[in-house]
Amino acid sequence: MARAEWQSAKLNELGFVGRGKSRHRPRNAAFLYGGQYPFFQTGDIKAASFHLTQHTQTYSEQGLAQSKLWKIGTLCITIAANIAETAILGIDGCFPDSVVGFVADTDKADVRFIKYYMDTLKLQMQSVSRGTTQDNLSVDKLLTFDFLVPPLPVQRRIAGILSAYDELIENCQRRIKILEQMARNLYREWFVHFRYPGSVPSSRPAGHPSPSGRRDGFRPSSLGPIPQGWEVKKVGEILELNYGKALKQEHRSGGVVPVYGSSGVVGHHDRALVKGPGIVIGRKGNVGSVFWCDDDFFVIDTAYFVTSSLPLRFLLYVLPTLNFINNDAAVPGLSRNQTYSLETLVPPAALLTNFCELADMFERQAGTLQRQIQTLRRTRDLLLPRLLAGQIALRTN
């Protein structure tokens, strides 16, 4: 189809545009939350791949009454905090006024096409959003952008090609989550419920301990009954928390080395601080957050990296179970000394080896899927501008 047949339109000419609602003040009133209605925030939209289904908060009936329930298929656009991030609702949900909802006129626009077009305008939208105090896109600014759209059949064809990649990406992401859950379940079975290969099953029915209160094949400890041959140790006896180094954003070279802070990857650099694989733990901000990195990496001063004589793969599952203490009421912080004083359970070396072999198998499968995701994203991102520029001939019948 000739590019001349594509028409310029504003977003509100292609469908309904409206801000989310969160009228009650204060916004964090407890009675607004904890119900059945998904409440999507800007961080949820940024974290989504294509469809928006995962959320960290829900509204109650009272929360819904002061908000609005948007339907599946609504395009969510962030206009504050994370500017110009987009995702399409995969379930009905609410969102605050820092998010704009776009409901496509089905006679004029395919919402998937508009989402992909938004992706190409993202940097421009972020540029016009920069202010002296707080970045903000605003609906008025959003409606100044022109969308060059082809006839609806062509929109659907373009959206179908690109969304096929996103569907494969989301499928890989679901499989990765299943593998991660399998590893966590294995850890709980072996090291929390003590149902591991070679474990001694209790000869007494559940709820009927021996007259001495001890379980068969177990011995008492400060953490309760534990299997014979297992040990309780202080965290400081089994690992060391090492400080990261300051590396301002303007000094990060943008190389291939991931830079970790307390919230995960915060940039890239050309020089590593730690040889991978390794574990990062949040020290300031997201206290006690735990991240794994297979490759060499850099850690900034808001986080620690872990060294230990025990397998790091095992510690990856131990660390999230510890009761980390925030020692600073003003600025959340993780104290090394307080962490070192915590107790944890250490199983025999042979059992650790068996667990790590299985967990590594799950991780290798997840790694293969992650590489597939990267390949799919690269291919999609190469196709996207060419399709939206009309540079690829398409058949719509």
C-alpha cells in the first residue's frame, strides 16, 4: 500500500483518551486497598512486556468507588514517574491519574498498532516532559503528537506481525517463571520441610510427636528440630557482604557490564567490579532485595555483593528467607553486623551439591529462554520502524 494513503491524526481522534482516577486523599488510606479490583501503577506498566496483568496492589469496593474500572484492551500510558511507558490491559483494572487510558475506536484504530507507534515516540515524549521540578507528560502534551496511521486492515496486519513476537516473548517469560517457581519449591521441600533424598520419614502421624517432643531422625536446635548432621550457623560464619563502589550515572560508560543497585540493574559500564556469577543484596533503598547475575558485573554503593565458601546458588534461596533488619528509620539501610548475627540452617555438603545441580539445570533452561527473548526483541525492534514507516510491502488479504 502506498504511504500516501496513511493519514495523520491525534490520539484523541483515534479513540477515547482519559486520565485514571484516584480521587481520595490521602491516597494511601488503608481502607482503599486489599479488595478484588487490580490497581495498576506506573511501575507495573514499566515492568510489563506487552499485556498488563501483574500488579502489586488491589482496590477494595471503597477504592473502586473513588476510581474507575477500565476494560481489557485499554492502552495504559504513563505520564509521571516512568514517562511514556505503555502496556495493554490484559484484565480489567484501575489506575491512578499518573496514567492515561486510551480506548481505541475500533472503526479507526487497532490498539496494538497505537501501542507500537507510541514506542517509536517514547524518546520524544520523554523530552517534552522534562520540567524544572518534576517530569510530567500531561494529556495536553500527549495530544500534540501526530500519529501517521494507515487504513485499519494495514494497522491490523502490522500489529499482527509485531505482536506475534511479543506473544512469544510473554510465553518465554511465563516458562521462566515456572522454572523459577520449581527451584523455589525444591528449596522449600528439601530445606524447609526436610523432604530431601535420603531423609528419614517420621514413623509417627503428623501432629503426634514422640513423648520427648523430638521428631524421628531429628535433633533440637535454636531453630527448632533439625535433621541429624545439619548445623545452625550465624550468617557471618558462612558469607561476607562486600560494599559496592560509587559510580554516578554520568560516569557509566554504557558498555556490556551490568551495573547493579538495590533495585536491580540501573545501567551499564565497560568495567566489572565483581566476577560472575554472583549475588547482589540491597543495602539502601530496597533493603534486602536479592539479585543474581551470571556474568561479571558492577555493584554501586547502595548494595552489597556476596562472597562465601558455600555455593552461591544455594544462598540465592536462603537470603530471601532471612529477617533482614532496617537499622535506619529515616533512610532504610541494611546493617552488616545485624545481618551477620542472624541464624540459618546449613545442610551437609553432599546435599548442597545435589540441590545446586538441579537448581543449575533449571537456571540453564531459564537462561536459554532468556536468550530467545533477547533475539525476539532484537528482531521485533528491527522490524518495528520499517513497518511503521511503510518500508515493507504487506498483504492484507
